Amino acid sequence: SAEAKTAKRERAAAAERAVRDLAALGCVDPWTGQVTAIGWCAASLPLPPRPAKLLLQGLALGCLDPALTLAAAMTHRLDPLATPAEVALDLLAAQRQAEAKGADEPATQAAAAAQAAALAV
């Protein structure tokens, strides 16, 4: 069907973008498509490619502490400058949105409360 063909083209385009991004980071050889040594090392870390390469470069250059700080900031999902009250309001809004979509209400409330409590500390 047309939808299946469109989805297949979108997946292929996303894969091409991903390989291009990995090649720009030096994780994949742009000519052969083979994973490089840096790519294998980055893949061994539980991080997205950019912060993983940042940590590897920080290690190689002897500045791992600042690299860790930057990698943490890059992977943090919440606004690092938000106050706990702002975070709680954002979580409440997300909880209400999930409830409107039919999400499991007790589980959503418990997750939002746990995140708000962790951030308020």
C-alpha cells in the first residue's frame, strides 16, 4: 500500500541521516560504512553518540571532569535552570495530558509524584 511505501521511505531516509550523523562524529567511516574504533568505544557507553564521543575525547585529552559535566547536561531531559516548582507544574501538565489520552491513572500519578519529589530535593 501507499502508506507502507511511505513508511519504508521514511525509515530509509532516517537510516541515511543516522549514518551521516555518525560519520560526522567519526563513529562510522563515510566511505565504507564500517564502524570505526571510536564508534565501537562510543557504542559501549550507555549514552547517545554525541555525549559518548565527548566523553571519549575528554578522556583522551585529560579533561574528563568537564566532559562528564557537559555530557550530563546534554542528556538531561529537563531544563537545568527550572525551579522545582516549575518542574512540578510541568509534570502535572504531562500527567493530565497522559490521563486525557487514557493512560493508567495511578501509574502516571505515581511516576509524576516520584519525579517531582526527586527534583525537589
